[in-house]
Amino acid sequence: MTVGTDPHLALVRPVTPRTAGCEECLATHSPWVHLRLCLTCGHVGCCDSSPNRHARRHAAADGHPIVASLEPGENWRWCFVHEALV
């Protein structure tokens, strides 16, 4: 699959991050490594290098597969279903 052709891109909406950190980690006082923004609803979750992998869990549970990096200087989107940049 090439960048920009993923059918899940139809789920992308204009969103604003709902929290300043991983929503679930903030609630449980857990650490995270990097943050990912759900481009369907604005959920902020932690990356796969984090202990709890909340961004991936949110994508699976809510059917919101496209995330963007919330890290400074990074500008990319990822599809959890296709395991690819989009």
C-alpha cells in the first residue's frame, strides 16, 4: 500500500488532542515514551514503545486505526490495521 491510498484515511477528521498526555496513563499515573493522536476522535495514547501501548489499544477497541505523532518535529500518520505510514 502506498502513502495516501489507505482506505482508513476516510475516518480522519479534524481533531484537537483531548489531553496533554496519554489519557489512560494520566489516569493511572503510568509512564509513557511517545504520544500518538487518534485522527478520528482526538484521543491521546502512548506509543508501542510505552509499557501500556494505549494508542494501539484505542485503535483496536474503538475502530479508529489512523494516528499521528504528537512528538515535536514529527509529521507522520500511521495505520494500525495495515501497519504502514499513510
